Amino acid sequence: MKPVLYAHPFSSYCQKALTALYENGTDFEYRVLDHTDPETLADFAARWPIKRFPILVDGDRTIVEASIVIEYLGLHYPGPVKLIPDDPAAALEVRMLDRFFDNYISTPQQKIVFNAIRQETDRDPYGDNEARQMLERAYAWLDRHMAGKEWATGDAFTLADCGAGPFLFYADWTHAIDPAFANVHAYRKRLLARPSFARAVDEGRPFRKFFPLGAPDRD
Ligand SMILES: N[C@@H](CCC(=O)N[C@@H](CS)C(=O)NCC(=O)O)C(=O)O
């Protein structure tokens, strides 16, 4: 039986999991979460009442959180690309960078978007400003961190890069990365050229008109 991914192609966290699946050519069933398919939506909500996606269903197990989905795939459906290194110290570095991209790039990016889609009277300019300041600090740190590196932890593409691709993609659309952060721009470009992530980006293209802040006419 194949594992089943409940996901949407335009979602950053889903693209994170999809990048891992495409890196290893893992065979899986894709259940798209879409308002035109209420049955799949109800099935998803019953499996994960928190209602954040993606989730992976494997037999009677439901695996939640994109990072854990990727860890699970590495354990139960390993492929040629080891997204978490065997060496525990190297694996810790990968997980540290994965936390960085989730907490300090994606979380503030989502906060800005969630704020923008609220009713005008419910918006939170203080929180929006805080999120933008966090992104600025994260871009600055990442620019120094990426100096001389190809991927987030060095020469190998890992779990950390699976998240970095979609999160930097949408972060730049949401709160533009200053051109002075040349290492971040170069890294974002390398991620976009990686076939696994490029495929996930292509699958999300038809939905760009739904980007709440207005999608720019570029990747
Ligand atoms: N911590 C979760 C976050 C997942 C997440 O925020 N997914 C977004 C889509 S990119 C979502 O479910 N949004 C739906 C909502 O906020 O209602 C993970 O790592 O998988």
C-alpha cells in the first residue's frame, strides 16, 4: 500500500513535503485538499482536527507536521537521497536549520498573510510589523550563514532545504528580501533550480491568482 499525502499544491508546507517525495521518487497517492471535494476535506479534518496540512496517512497511521512527514519517509520509505544524515551530529545541524526556516521564515511570513486576509477592523499592525522585523533579522542571519555554502548545512541537500525552498519563495513575495542579502538570493535561486522543488513550484502555478497579497509576475 502506498502512503497517502493530503495536501494542496500551492501550500508552502505541502511543497516542503512534496520536495522530499520528489527528491526520492517516492511512490505515493496525492489527495488534493480542495473545496470542490468536501469528502476529502471531511476525511482530512477527521484525521487531523488541527486542520493544518500536509498530513501523510500510511495504513492506520496518520503522520502530521511536514518535518515529521519527511523524517517518517526517510525511515519507512528510504530512497537514494538521505534528507537526514546518518551521523547524529550532522542530523542535529539539519534539524536546527529546519527549525530556523519553520520558526523564523515561515511563521512570520504566514503571520503577515493571515493578518492581511482578516477583516480590516480585525487587523493587527503591531503583529504585522513584528513579523516583518523578524523576517529582516532572519534574512540577515541567513545571509551570513549561507556564505560559502551550497545548501543550508553545506554540500548535501537535506530536510532543511526542503523547507527553505517554499518558505524563502513565499517570504520574498511577502516581504521582499533586500538585494544586499546576495547569499540569500543566490540560495533561493539554487533552490528554484532544484528539480524536486521546481516541480512543486510548477504544480502551484495555476493557483497564483489566489495569493492573498497579490503574486508578483515572477518566481
Ligand atoms: N506546523 C505545520 C504547519 C502547516 C501549515 O501551516 N499549513 C498551512 C498550509 S501552508 C495550513 O494548513 N493552512 C491552513 C489554515 O491555516 O487554516 C507543519 O509543519 O506542517
